[in-house]
Amino acid sequence: MMASVYNAKDEDGHISVSGPSGGSAAAMRGKRPENTAFKQQRLPAWQPILTAGTVLPAFFIIGLIFIPIGIGLYVTSNNIKEFEIDYTGVDMSSPCFNCSQNLSWNSSRPCTCSIPFHLDQPYENNVFMYYGLSNFYQNHRRYVKSRDDSQLNGDLDALTKPSKECEPYAYHENKPIAPCGAIANSMFNDTLEIFYHDPNGTRVPVPLTSTGIAWWADKHVKFRNPSENLNLTAAFQGTTKPVNWRRPVYEMDSDPHNNGFINEDFIVWMRTAALPTFRKLYRIISKKDNMVPTLQRGNYTLEVVYNYPVRSFDGRKRMILSTISWMGGKNPFLGIAYITVGSVCFFLGVVLLIIHHKYGNRNNSANNSN
Amino acid sequence: GVCAYVRTLLFLYLSRPEIWVDSRTIYIGHKEPPPGAEAYIPQRFPDNRIVSSKYTFWNFIPKNLFEQFRRIANFYFLVIFLVQLIIDTPTSPVTSGLPLFFVITVTAIKQGYEDWLRHKADCSINECPVDVVQRGKVVRTQSHKLRVGDIVMVREDETFPCDLILLSSSRPDGTCYVTTASLDGESSHKTYYAVPDTMAFRTEQEVDSLHATIECEQPQPDLYKFVGRINIYKDREEPVARTLGAENLLLRGATLKNTQYIYGTVAVYTGMETKMALNYQSKSQKRSAVEKSMNAFLIVYLFILISKAVINTVLKYAWQWSPDRDEPWYNHRTENERQRHVVIRAFTDFLAFMVLFNYIIPVSMYVTVEMQKFLGSYFITWDEEMFDDELGEGAQVNTSDLNEELGQVEYVFTDKTGTLTENNMEFIECCVDGNVYIPHAICNGQILSAASSIDMIDSSPGGYRREHEDLFFRALCLCHTVQVKEEETVDGIKRGIHQGRPTSFYISSSPDEVALVEGMKRLGYTYLRLKDSYMEILNKDDEIERFQLLHVLNFDSVRRRMSVIVKSSSGDYLLFCKGADSSIFPRVVSGKVEQVRARVEQNAVEGLRTLCVAYKKLSESEYQEACHHLTEAKLALQDREQRLAHAYDIIEREFVLLGATAVEDRLQEKAADTIESLHKAGMKVWVLTGDKMETAAATCYASKLFRRSTQILELTKKRTEEQSLHDVLFELNRTVIRQRSMSGLSVDCLDFGLIIDGATLSAVLKPNQEGAGNGNYREIFLEICRNCSAVLCCRMAPLQKAQIVKLIKASKEHPITLAIGDGANDVSMILEAHVGIGIMGKEGRQAARNSDYAIPKFKHLKKILLVHGHYYYIRIAELVQYFFYKNVCFIFPQFLYQFFCGFSQQPLYDTAYLTLYNISFTSLPILLYSLVEQHVSMETLKREPTLYRDIAKNSLLRWPVFLYWTCLGVFDAVIFFFGAYFLFDNTTFTSNGQMFGNWTFGTLVFTVLVFTVTLKLALDTHHWTWINHFFIWGSLLFYVIFSLLWGGIIWPFLNYQRMYYVFMQMLSSGPAWLSIILLITVSLLPDVIKKVLCRSMCPTATERAQVGVGETADFTFQPLYDPIDE
């Protein structure tokens, strides 16, 4: 229907006029076409054909390569230790139940709860601490675009005049919000801490590093404070904090290299997740020395300052401790997929071999008779 | 009251053109006729400006935009773009605006450039100098200032600036020679005649003194028709009226040759009303079967698009029924949005989904298809094998729209003369009253003496015989329209007449006539020239005989004969007539009809072209009466054709049969081989000819259209005279069906050939008189034809040829037809058929001009169909399927993503990727593929015509194939999306524990998409030239480089930096690489398996041919063959 009307050559009907001094078209006639390989469509070419014979080796090779890779990935993934704890407080029995019930944005006194847990195995090397949210649509279109990258990049104009995309989180009480937008406004603000129970009964806080959790490029290029030299408080003069925040952006951290827009917790939150169930890197528990595992076997407590409401949309909050290999966190999917595809290829190779064996003869005889 | 008034006005307005239609009056030199002669009605004519340009400087932009957006596809994209501008949509307007802008701009630039060229050409034409006679002087002006009625002087080798009536010429006989090469391609010289009363004018003053008006018909595009009348006013006398015909009208665009100068009036038509301008109006558009399938697929996709949008909208509202999902605390609407009515919101959402998924119908497909057709057609013109050294010309492409249709032809309708045969006539023999004369060949350039050159087979002496013999030879020397040219550089048909004297040639539009006149020369009667309306003949005894030429009753294809009326030196009026036997015999009253008929039939069986010659003596009174009939008819302004035909019919009666001639027309080189190939390729070949049955049948046997084993079914007038048409048809049908049921599946063992003649055909096609069973004959006839491998239609009028084509086109299978011919009589069928092919023949250029493709020789049909047609078809089929496939792969993940982002129309890919996917990442490989792909080598295609059957009936674009491609696309899309989904599912895949966001997710899917789609094309490529390598690997490399660049910089002009560092971060992760490789492999796997299985289980002929070439490469597993196994 469309193509029938579409026709780029409506020029056909037009008069190809040639001057009275003689048609150049007539002169063009009589010219023998050039005998070049391209014009005669005789360029040298490689002409591969996908026959059972040629594809068979490829299938076997794929099978032989994929299966070991898959096994490797699977084993690596299985060696990764991961511990997950849900602290939403849905159940009455949960220590955080009370906090989750009496939550309000304006409450002056933070609600805290502590959840004991036990690690069966020691965690070697660096341990990564994540918080996870479920049923939280960070990839909702209205949400994803509700930010102003210029403002976050330290643009002074954008600081005082946030982009329209930030609406309805652009102005509060006629003051521009910095950082503006729904993403910033809904930043995760629970505080998580872990304490180790020594066998002799003392509670030792586990040291948590809050740097190195954001992408290097984000921290150093994409996010910038409005003024590098000035005092941050002065730089954000004339703006107001996001409605849901307790503190303004320039009071995020005492470390000046982790304050303002370049606060890493903030940067991590600003990278919107792909799926409604996601986790974000919260802290890193660095390896101390080679003798002692980073997290020993034993009893721990998770101390939560419970600020972030998720129950209104049936959300869940989790804390995850995970070690990391070269291939990232625990994900058996990739290994299994490799093994499956490798096996299927190998199996297909065998099937094709049989087919080739059976039908190859017939084809050949047909060819010969031709 | 008012109503009636308006109606009257309207009626007057509408009916006004009616007054103008019949004729126009022109005052030569702008002199008004003497008072009282006629009512003076001033008429306004356009000036002589040629305007071929479409635009002016001012209206270019609006008009061009309007033209472009009139195409529905462009309009669709414009609407999408506007929707994006107006409502809040997921993707920025740039994503659809930029491609649209690109397409529109490129087209506008192309059209603007072409228009600028036309402006320049118009300008140079309109401003070229012209000599006009004004007040007795020659004045030089510019061409566009010419007005109807001006008197123009044209010199040798100048082109006529408008359509002129020839008043006088520098040649004493008032003729001038003209070549119309640039008009219709005929390079032979044509003679035009001055108005007899003015041909004596020699000076400007004399010409200027002329006082006359011309009445003629309104402009019409037929180059060979003109009807008019000139009224010359002399002092105090009644005006003298003279008829004007096409022979007086010099056409714009033609060139004056061999004549020093001429005077002519801007008689008829100026500027855009000239026949040249009228003739360049576009022909009706032909559409190919591929295009039709493409449109059908488009509708399916449009439907898919709409249903996707509807489904998502419905699901969205179902899902966000609870306010906590609709507006959770972290994601509020703006106040404005909240206040909007829910219906408006739903509608906006629907539109937003449409916009999100609109890429499934890509802009670039149209551009790519256009480019493929346009560029691809160059391979036909470049083809060296289709270049003819003798003509100095190669194949021509007049429309590139139909390239792929060349690969779909099921019926070939071919003309015989000039197409199957050389149209290079040679006089073989003549027969007078049953006595046969055969001229001997010219030996060593010497003509043998006249007496010995005649071989008398049946020599029965007698005065009667002698008299007829004399008349016969004179008849052939006189009854023709051959001209004698005394020049060497004349193209066309040339033969030396005299060795000693200045060389002269016979020239005629019909090769038969030249052959006959030459044959007469070899028999001792030489036609010398036409001088002052006296024809001179050098007879056997070297005496010059002079005949006054009184009238020529020209040849036409309806009458199939021509006559001349001459007055011999003894004062007798003689009418000589020659024509096809069927048109002469019924008009003969005496003569040895039986003997002649026997000889004619015998000659016809041998494949010779025969003509019969007859004469009649006219008395003075009979002559006067004939004169009266003719002049009356010629002077008529309306219905001149019919009146002339009627007059001819009255005059050409009661003949005395003299004899018959036989001329041989040799088969074209490799005609038989070509026809055999076409048969093998599954095409049905029909020969449509005006020749008589025996001649045509002989040609058919010679060209292997009919073989010895062919059972001939006859459906001719002779048979229908014995039985009724009804019975014959039913009997033939029974024969055919019985044969088919007996032979079962193997149809090849006995094939049928049908011969039908024009008379029977019109009886078959005639709407049934009885009323009942209307169309029955037609169906039975078609049923018979379907079972015949070859059909010969003889005695066809030109229009009947088109009728046959139309009949087959309209039959219930709707087969693709091709018509090929070389002459003007084939134009109608060339225009009617799906594909029209013109042979650049000797009978002029009309066929080639009106055709879609023009080739020098019939044998080239084999290459253009079997090789070029086949290639173009598989190329465009892949192009179309691939385009839909890659866009399903592209859009379906977006659709799936909606289920995971709360149906919020969040796009999966970045804007840059959305925009460039179809424009640059995946467009060039497929375009180049569709230009250079050769799945089988050219030699194989030529060697095995049966491969053509593999692609018959649009086999690569049928619904199952389309469904397969779509399913493959959906499968791949599911793999891309869920592959990435499970990989991202609640885990990290970097070694530093950092997390990826939604843009990395989309980039991963997109990377897999681009690679899969490109590699899928690589798998389909059978012919890897450096071009394919360059563009396939090049576009993948381009994607990577672009992504690195796009994510490598903070782009200052963008208000978002969402892609910053995303691609690089993704590549720094090992699992991302592994999953890209895995997903690509999985996506390509089913297609590879399908290909291999199909090839092994049930290979097509094409696939066998492919393996046949590379059989040595397939040796790997040969030792495993089990000899017992089959």
C-alpha cells in the first residue's frame, strides 16, 4: 500500500531535451560497454556453500570449545560465595517490622533495627556489599529521564534552572532543587552496618569502604560539583535540597572528594537499573591481609537505619554480601548456557553426520546422473 | 433561480473546451483572411517555450515537499515525526526526523539538480536562434518568441524549432529530407512534401506575400498522424483548399537533411503542444510482482505494529490499576499530566507506543529498494554480451522498476518478423500465372544478362502470358513507396543500384519492398526514380518507361495491401495492387487463381513471405470516380481514417490476378537455441504474427518452437467453417485433457502446439451472442492454451496481439507475461504485457522506445531473463525479506522490554542507535549484497535454464517464506532479550563489583543485534567479492568505532549523557564478551540448521547446481559412504 504510491522516479515522464546542435545521446550510443570485471559482474569471488559436509566440522568445533568454557564458568560461579538477607520487615517476627510500619519521611528520630545472621563459610578476598530492591521501577520512562545531566556535570546555569525533564521535582518552594529530578529525590537512604561477634563476645564493627563503588568515568568526568574551588555550601547557594532528603547535597560526606554531586552513593543510585529487581553496590569490605579471611565464619549483626519505604508498592529490601571472580558475581546462567549450546552443537553435529551419510550418497548419485 | 444561473455558468465553462476541440485555424504570417471569408475567431496559442522543468526558484521548496509527502510512506513518517513533536514520546523526534530529513533532502537535491539541468536545457533550447520571415525579410529571433503563424526558415542540419507545415523547399520538386532520429530513433531519411501551390516560392518576399489560413486538428501525440487543410486566398478568387497530411508536417525535434533550406509556417503546434512534447508524457506505471508482495508484507507489519501498540496500551492500564504502581511515591506525575482526562492519556500512550515501535516499517527500505533498482539496472546496460557490434548498441533500460520481473516471466509473446527472424529480406522467386521465375545470385558483382537470369520452369508460350508477365514486373516496379537515395552515408537499408554511375540506394520503411524492387532489378526491370510525379523504369531492353503516378493508396495493417494508380505512356489508367493473399484473393475476379494459390501455399510452407500482385484497368470515368472518392476522403477533417478506408475499399475491387512473390526472411542467430532455453525454463512461448499460417508454422518449426513430436492442434478459420466453433473447442479440450490424464505426471512425453488465427480468435473472444454461457469459450480456450507448450497465433492485427496478452494476464493464475517485438505493430502488446521488451530492429524505433527494456537481438532475451532476471529476483527477494527480518529483530526486544518497565514506553536502545540502525549500521551490506550477489554462476544459469523454474511464481516471497523470516526474527529477538535478561538478572558481571544500568543492558542487546543481523547476511552471501568483505566487516567495524566515540566524549550539544562510557565499560567485562558470542551463535544456529537440512533432505535444482560447481570441496566425508546404503 505504501510502496505502491512511493516512487522516487517520478522523473520518468520528463522530456530529456537535447539542444538543436545535436543530441549528445546519439553520440553516447554506439559506445561499447567497458569490459571490466565489475561491470560484467565477474569479480573474483569466494563462493562458500553451507552443506552438511562443510558445516559439520564447525559444529564439532563449537561444541568442543563451548563445553569447556561452560564448565569453567559454571565452576567459577559455584565457587563464588553469596549471602543475602531480606530486611524489609514484612513479617511480624522480623526485627524491622516496627520500623517498616511506622515509617514517615518527616520523622525526626530515625528508626533502627538489627538483624543477626550467620556466615557458614569464611569469605576470602574483597567482599562486596550490595543493597537490593525489588519491584522498584527504576527503568520507568518517567523516572529514567527525570534528571538533568548538565546540572550534575556542574553547569551553573542548569544548577539554578533545572531542565524541564525534572518536573515535578525541579522546584520546591520556588527554589531550584539540586540535584533535581525523581531519581535524585528517591535516593536510597538506609544506612547499613555490619558487626562481627567475636567468639569471646565482643561486637567488632566490620570496616566498610564507601569509595570505588561508582564507575571511574562517572566519578571523574560525568559528575562534577558546580564549583571546584569554592566552598560547596556557597556553590549550592540559592538551591534547595530534594524534598525527600534529610540533608542537602553538600553535606553528604565529610570527605570533600566524596561530597556533593560526586558522592559515590549518589552516583551509584543515579545509574538507573535495567530491571525492576536490582541490586546496587553499597560498600566494599577490603581484604586485610593474607592470613585472615575478610569475613570469618561466625555470627554477625546487620544494623539498619530504616528510612526507605518500599511497602507501599510491595517492594523488598535486601542486603547482599558477595565475593567476586573475574567473571563477576554469582551467575550460573552463563555457564549452563554455554554447556547447553555446546552440547546441542555437538549433538547436531552427530545428527548432521548421519544425515550427511544418508543423503550425501543420494545427492551425489543425483549429481552424477545429471 | 440562482442555482439555475450557476448551473448555466458552469455548463458554459465546462463546455467551452468542446468548442476548441475539433480544429484550430491559423493565419499564416498573422494576416487575417479577406473579409467575409469566415468569421474571425481569434484563438490564443501558447508560445514556443518548452517547459520541461517542474519547479521554479520560488516554488521549489513547497512544491517539492508537497510532491514528496504525497507518497504515503513519506507521509506516514511525517505523521510519526509530528506525533513525536506534539506529544511526550519515548524517543526524541530526532530519531524519526533525521532519517526522514535525510531521505527528503537527498531526494530533493536529486530532483532539484535534475530540474536545474532541465532549466538549463530549456533555456538553451528556448534561446536558440531561429530565422523568421517578417515583412519580406529574414529576421533572427529566439526560439521561444515564435508564435503560431510565423513563417520560419530552416537551413540544412538544423532542427525544427516547432511543428511546421512545409511551404517550399530549396529542392525543385518541393520535397525535403528529414531524419527523425532524436524523435523516434529512426535514422533513415524520410521525405516530406511541400504544399503544391506554394512549392514554387523561392524568396522571402514571395513567401511573405502568401495569404492563407490553415485549419487543422487540435494537438495530439500520434507522430504519424496529422489532418489539416490549407486555404489559399488569391486576389478576388475563391480560396483554394489543399489537404495537409502527415507528409506535410515537419515535427519539432527532427533535423533537416540534404536540403539547403526550407520555408515553413509555424503552422500547428508550438511549445508544449508540439508532438514531441506531447509524446514525452509518461507512460502508465507498471508494477512488479515483488512490489505487490512487498506491499502485502507492509500491511501485515502495519497490522502487527498497531496490535503491538494496542496490546501494550491495554496491558499498561491493566497493570497500573493500583495507584501505587501508577504513581509510586518515588515517581510522581506532573500536575498537568494528572489533570488530563484518562481517555486522552490512553490515546497519547497508544501513540507513544506506535512511535516506539514505528521502526518496524523502516524509511530506509524504500530508499534501498529504489537504489538497488536504479543502480542494479546499470548491469544490464553494461553487459558486453548484449552489445551488438553491427548496430553499435547494447541493451537499454527504460524502466528499472521491473528488473526483478524479468526473473518471473511465465508467458513470452513474441513477434515473428524482425524478432524471431532477421527482417533482412531476400527475394527468392516470383510466379506469374503459375510460371516461376528465380533470379540468380549476383556473381562477382556482375548482374548476369537479363535473359539468362530467368529460369522458366513452366514455359508455355503465348501472348497472354507475355502480357501478364509485363504487367507483373511493372506492377512490382511501380507499386511501392521505395525512394532512391544518391548518397553513400545513408543508414538503413542500402543497396547499390548502378555500379558505374553515382551510387544510389533504395530506401523504404519496409524491407519487403526493398527486396522486391531489388529482385525486379535482378530480373531486368530497374526502378530508377520518381521525378515530377513520373516513375521511371529501365526495362529489360534498356529502354526507359515513364508512368505518371496519380495516387498512392498506402499500406496499412488492417487492409494488408497497397495500391498505386498510374497512367502509362499510352494513356491507360492502371491500378496495381499488392498485398497478403488473404486480402487479394477475395477481390480477384479473374486470373489463374488456382495455380497461384497452390504456389503461394507451397512457398508459405517453406517459410517464405508471400505477396500477391493484381491489377485492374480503369476507364477514364472510373478513374475520375476513384479520384473523387479519394479527394473527398482526404479533405475531410473528421473521421478521415474511416473515410479513406471506405474509399480504398470501393476502389480496390475486381482485380485481375497477376501472380505472387516470395521473399525469404532468415531466422535470427541462435533464435532456436533461445526458444529451447525458454521452454526449458518453464516459459510458454507464443508467437503472434500477422503472417499467414503456413509461413509462420514453418518459422516455428525452424525455431524449434514446434518439434517433430509436437502434436499440432489447429483452431483456424478453415476448421471452424467445417464445424462450429463450439464443437471444435470442445473436441480440442477433450484431446488435451485425455492426453494429460493418460500420460499422468510426465507431461513431457507429448506436448501440444496450438495454432489459432486472428479470425477465430476474435470469434472466441467475442462476447457471446446467445447470452448464456458467456465467457465459456474464453475459459475453454484458456484451458487448452494452458496445456500447450507453444502457441502460434497468425493473421493477427496489432490490437489483437494486445488482446491476447490481456486475456492471458487476466486468466485465473495471473501469470507474468512478457512481450517482445520490434515494430510499431508490437507496441500495443509491449505496453500491455507485464514486461515489454523492444528489439532495436529495422522497422524503426517505436517498439524500443515504448518498451521497458530494449535489446539488440532476440538471442539476448536468454541472458536478460535467465541470468539478469534470475539475479535481480533473488537479490530483491532477499533484500525485502531481510529488511523485515532485521527490523523484527530490532523492535521485538523493545516490545518485550515493556513488560519489565511497567509499560512505560521506555526505549531499550539509545537515541543514536535507534536513528542509525537502519541508516548506517545495517544498510550498506544489504544494499551491496543486493547489487552483487550471485548464488549460482552466470555460466551455470545459462547452461541450465531449468534453474529458472526454482524462482517461478514469486517463490522466494511467498507467505511461508515470509513467515519463516518473521519467525526467525522473533526467535532472534527473544534470544537477544532474554539472553541479556538472565545475564543481568540480579547480579554483577564486572570484576570490580560495580553494577551496570539500563543503558548497558540495551547496548548489549543492540551489539548482539547488529552482529547477528550482519552475520546472518554473511551466511546468506554466496558470492564473496571484495565488495562484500569490505562492506560487511566494514559496517561492523563502523559500529564499534562509532559506539566507542559516542560513549567516549561528553557531547556538549546533548542534554543527556546517558551513553557516556557505557560501551567501553561493557567491553571491559569478560562475561559481556562471552555472552555476546553465545547469543550470536544461538541466534544464527536455527538458520544454519534449516539451510543444511533443506539442502541435504530435499535440495532444489539451484542448490544442486551450486554443489555441482564446488563438488571437489565436498570430499571430506566421502570415505564414509556406505556402498550398500542406497
